[in-house]
Amino acid sequence: MLELNQEKTELIVLSPKCQQKMALQLKVDARTIETVPAIKNLGIYFNSSLNVEKQVNAIV
């Protein structure tokens, strides 16, 4: 059975900037996963508004 790794599991919501103020949570079993402003997947940073600012800052 698959089990979540609490240290590695992140939740990001892709939405227009005007809707990013909402705090969302995802409950899986007894664990709650909070939204984060940016995630790293396959070596590339993604943020909720899909701009590349964090990726550029990480490279430079």
C-alpha cells in the first residue's frame, strides 16, 4: 500500500493571482497537507501563478 511521505508531499494550487489568497488544505487519512507557494519537481520550480521568477533566481 502506498503511504505519503510527510516531508516530501506538497500541494500547490494553480490559479489566477486574485484567487491565491485562499488557504486550502487536503486531508488524507489523519494527515493534513497545506498549500505552498512554490514546489520543485524534476529540478524545475513551479509557483502558483506559473511565472518563472523562482526558477530564474535558483539558476542565477
